[in-house]
Amino acid sequence: MNPAYYRSMPRIFPLAALLVPLCACAQDNLCASWSEPEMLGTLDITVLPEASGIEIPADGSRLYVMNDGTTGVFDVMNLDGSEGQRVHVTGFRPRDLEDLALGPCGTEQCLYLGDIGDNATRRDNVQFALVVEREDYPDEVAPLRIVRATYPDGPRDAEAMAVDASGDLWVVTKTPYRQAAPAEVYLLSASALAGDGVPTLEFRGQIPTTELGSGADSRRVATGMDIAPDGRRFVFMTYDVALEFSFAPGDGLPASWREGETFRVITPAPLIQLESIAYADDGRAIVYTTESVQGLPAPIYRQTCR
């Protein structure tokens, strides 16, 4: 570990770099054009070699990052990857952390740590740790709750999830390696997250990921996801591109897929293994990064709707 990484967080990150004009939007708020990628900084790969989930709070003050793995932690840092603090979630023992979400949890705002990975599709359940967002974090924090859930039709592997403005949690599954199958969309409602027992995720439809975007079929899988604050768009990463959709997941999936109408392909910076994405600046920008492969850097990039 890099000792310099564990310095105290500044309370405010300058916002001037985040202020951009309102986006030009196509049908149903789909962004018509995205800027070229702008590099904000890099992650410290000695601490975060497999960044698998990121989030940005509404005020744009910092970046939350979660590493792929079996340790219940997340990191808080500046948007350029500097001044990081690691936060341990007590009592949370994940099997395969894969994505990080930010959204309502009752009257609070929570980080959702998604233990949803299952490469062998053998798990009896997945789990989500809800941590109340706060201005300053201690090195250890107790979760508001840990929710275990099951799929209605057997185990699934997933790396992408997001929470909408109502507190509903959405999961998009990852197609098994080298299988040209659509991604599946599941919902865990806010009431189910707040209840007792082990709730069952609700199947809501499919997205034909192998027909959208570009790259080899084996790389056209959902690896990260976020929902825009307006609730009318969501975006997810594949290993090679980002796909923005012009409808809210709760409205139902479309009967047909037309680029420029129901979705748009966003060409990101050429990174080896895109794994995490978040909306920024009230949904007018996206920020994303990659896992480090064989010691390669993990830059943080931003693109704005123009």
C-alpha cells in the first residue's frame, strides 16, 4: 500500500472544473453528442488495482470508488484520484464486489455496495450493503443494513447496478463468457430493501447487448451502470463502449432498439477493461475508469453532453 494514499480528505473539492453548459438532447432526453474524453487524473493502482464501481455525489465534491474483490471497503477521494481515504464496512463479508451505487435509503442517502459477482453462477444469494452517506467518514463504518436477495430463476452473474430516485435498485446481468446472449434486467424495490427476510429480485426484461455498440461479442457485456438524476436516462459500460438509453428502467424496455432514439453509443477513451461509470454534473457528464491489467495505469476520464 502507498502510505501517501491514506491522507485526510479535504472537505470541499473545487467545482469550477465541473461546470458545463446544459446538454443538447435528442428524443426523450437522449444526449445528441458527447465531447472527446478529458482525463481528470489516475487511480493509485497499488490500492485500487481493480476499480469496479464509482459514484459521484450530487454536489460533485468527491469520487467514491470500490475495488473488485472480497473485502468490504470503499474509497473516498478527489475527482482526480488524489487524497484518498479507505473506509471499512464492519460486518460485511462479500464474495465478489462488482459495482457501487448512490441513492435514497428511506430519508437518508446511501452508498450501495453490490456483492453481485458470480462467475460460476452458483450462489444462493447476492447481497447489498447500505452505508449512509456523510461528509466525513471514519476508517470504519457500520452499515445501515445488509440485504441478501435471490433471483427468481436461479443464480446470475452481474457487474452492473444502480439506484433510481425512488430508491429502487436495478441490476443488469453479465452474459457468460463467449455466449452471445442478451443482458437481463432485474429490480429490487425500495420497500423490499427496507423489509425483512430475503427478497426476490423481479425480472423486468432483456437488453440485446451483442447487437448494440461495437467490439467482440464476448466484450459486449454490462460491466458498470448508473441512472441519471432526472430518472429518464441510464448508462452502462461494456468493455469497449458506453451505451446511454433514453428511457428510465422503470418505464419498461422498448420493443425495438434504434440508435439515436432509444439508445446511443458513446465512444470512450481506449481503455483495456472498462468497469465503472457514473453520471456527474446533474447528468450532463459521465465519468469512468478501468481496471488495471498487468500493471497498466487506471486513468479517470470525463465526457460531457454538448
